[in-house]
Amino acid sequence: MAKLLKPQQRAELTAEARLGAIVDSSFDAIVGKDLNSIITDWNPAAERMFGYTAEEAIGQSVLILIPESLQGEEVGIIDKIRRGERIGSFDTVRRRKDGSLFHVSLTISPIRDSAGRIIGASKIARDITATKESERRIRMLLREVNHRVKNQFAVILSIIRETANRSDDKEE
């Protein structure tokens, strides 16, 4: 005989299934970790972004994703999470399975159990490499425009000086 679910249980199951579908279909990598920085959850976007399958990533330290020079970030993140602080979005660099580095925007929030105790953190990562590259190109073009404007200004000043040196009076 089939077990009958109470309406609240059906609603919770539906909400849980819906949340799972949202996480699974997200374009952004969503990673769960415990307070020891061990990966506990890994969505399909995280597989695409970082190159590790869920089987490879879950149970590993999140430090496999962080370049050596930035691993100190994780200590600060875990300290804030332990205090229950939500960490505003920030840009940083992360490492793929193949060792390549890329720019990400991270948002990190505490995960609480049913009693309200903080048991870990969720990390949402968005690849912003293309945006960072566009910003770099814009800065380079602005420097080039600035350089050319200064050169033109120098030419104009030079013409003014030469004209002034060849004339006998200011009116001329």
C-alpha cells in the first residue's frame, strides 16, 4: 500500500525538487562546502566551469580551485561564514582542472541546518573572463588615444612656438 503524504510534506518535496532543478539548470557554478572547506555539493555548471566532475570534486578541499597565491582568501571566507556573515560579491581568480586560471565573480553565503547552526557555505561563481578582457582592451585603447592626443597637442604647441619665433610682434 502506498504511503500517503501530508500536504505540507508534498509541498516541501515539491519545493525541494524545484530548488534542485534550479541549481542543476543554473548557468553559474554552485558549490557547497563544509566549514573545513571540503566540497559537499557540485552542480553541472561547476563541472563545465572548473573541469572536475562531481565525483572528482566532492570530498576534495576547495583549495584545488584556488591558485596558491590566493589561498589565503579561503581562511578569511571561512572566518566570516562561521560568524554568519554573508559575503558580498567580489572578483577574484580561480583555477581549472587543467591548471588554467580565469576570472570569476563570487558570492558566498552561509548554509544553516534545520536548527539554524551554520554548517557550511554556498558559493556561486560566474566566469567573468570575457568581461575582464574587454575592460583590459578598453583601458589599452584609452591609453593609446590619450597618447595620440598628447602627441597632437605637442605638434600644435610646436607650431605656435615656431610661428611666434618668426614674427616680430604679438599681433602678427
